[in-house]
Amino acid sequence: MATDRLLDGRLKIRHLVLVTTIADEGTLVRAAESLHITQPVVTRGLREVEEVLGVPLFERMPRGVAPTPYGNSFIERARSVLAELRAAGEEVRLMQSGQLGTVTVGTHLAGSNLLLPRAIAALKVEHPKLTVIVREGTPDALQQWLLAGDLDFTVGRLSPTVPARLEQERLHQEPIRLVARAGHPVLGGTRATSLASLIAYPWIFPVAQTALRAELEAVFFHEGLPLPADRVECTSMLTLRNLLVSTDVIAALPMFIAVDDRDLRILPTPLSSIRRSVGVTMPKDRAPSPAAAELLAHLREQGARLAELEREYAQEEPRPLA
């Protein structure tokens, strides 16, 4: 028998169901009853399969039928095919309902500390089989990945302008604050905490050509101050935090990164002119997958909660978020 005969359209899924049901029931009569069809239909279907294969699948016995050696081999494979098809159907159903699949999200600083982790945690409670892939990069790189289709959406600071193919949705606003380690010399004393008094310390600045870098430079210019001479330019959160907690550097960060970190403290030095909108950036011409739609729903919910926390935080002294 040529293998192509199994793939030329004559062998149907119903034939596989029929053969496995006959094997399970042991007689053509009970197989017909199980499938809610007549015995002649079962007999005709079995004959069709045997003609395609060119071998007998069942031996007629006094009280039913029994698989031949060919039948045993084919039935085992047929069960595997049917199991894979059922699994595929269930996977598609779960994907349609957002319970299974993969969502790939990009992030950079704002949103990566609280908003995105909280949304992912809530999502996984409801859909533990859904896979979330998080890619970190600079805003420019994230935008390119999004346009190329490598990301479902990005979470972070919203840009004043985006390409026409992208759209943005604001989830909350987050102030930028000056941050240092707990126990930093500038804390707990009577020393001034004006921006001018902090220039002598080492700083971490965002890299050039980022929006936050331009805004920080504008603040220093407005105060008539030069940029700190002792500075590191960095966008890696792991490197940045390690330097913050182990040295006397000062950095400008989204407020929630510091508020939720017991090793960091927010300095009372105001940066009122810097406030960022945090949200998602998505392609206009590509509807979100069910998995992406589920994560978006949780991001919106967590964004609303953070917006409320921001309003509370603005009315009292800095405290860890619950």
C-alpha cells in the first residue's frame, strides 16, 4: 500500500472514529448504537477503510469482531491521531477564551516595577496556562519591535508622538522623584535637599536621546545648574538598583519604583515639572489576540488602582504601598 493513499482524501476522520469505536465495543451492532448510526453504515465505513489500507482490520468472530495484527497497529495510531485532534480543538477553544496562548509585552522602567507585575500576577491566577513573555528594552527599541510585530504591546511611559500605525492608552500618571538608598547621607539630617545641594553626590542619569534625560536636563537648566560631573548613564534597572543600594548615587526614577522598595527612599527634593503618563502602546492595524486582550484587561484594572494610590500618596508622606 502506498502511504499517499492515506492522504489523498479518501480516509476521513470519521473512519478513525469508526474503527476505534468498533474496537472499543467489540461488535458492529454496539458500535452503531454508540455512534447513533445504523449497522449497514458501520459495515460500509469499515469496508472503505480496509479498501484504502488494502488489509483487513477486524476478524469476524462468532460473537463479534477482533482486531487483526494490522488492525491493532492501525487502531493504536488512530487513537493517537484522534487524541491530538481533541487536544488541538481544546487548545483553540482555550485560546479563543484567553485561557491559553502567549502574549509578548515590552517594558522599560515606568510600569515595570508595579503595574506590569501586578497585572501578570492577577492574570496567572485566572489563566495559569497562559504564557507571558516580557522583553525589556529602550523606548526606541521597543517601538521598533512593536512595529515589526515582535510584541503584542508595550507597557511604560507614553510618548508625546508615536508613528501613525500605533496608538496609546493612558492607565495612570506617575511622578518622577529623586531616589537614594536608605541611610544615604542626605537623609535624616539637617542638610539642605535642594537640587543645588545634591550636585556634589554621584548621579545616575538616563542615556541620551531619552525623554527623561531631556526633562532632567531642562530641570537643571531651569535651576541654573550644570549637570553633575560625577555621573553614570544607565537604563538597566538591575545595574541601576544595585548602584543605588550599594553607593551614595542619586537617581531620578518613576515614584513607584522607590515607594515599593524597602531599600530605597524618595528625597524631598521636588521635581514637579516631570510627570509621566504610563500606559500601553499598541498597533492600530492588529487586533489583540485573546491572550493579549486578557492581559490588557488586567493592566487597566491595576492601572486604576495605582491611580487611586497616587492620589492617596500625594496627600501624605511617602509610605510603602500595600
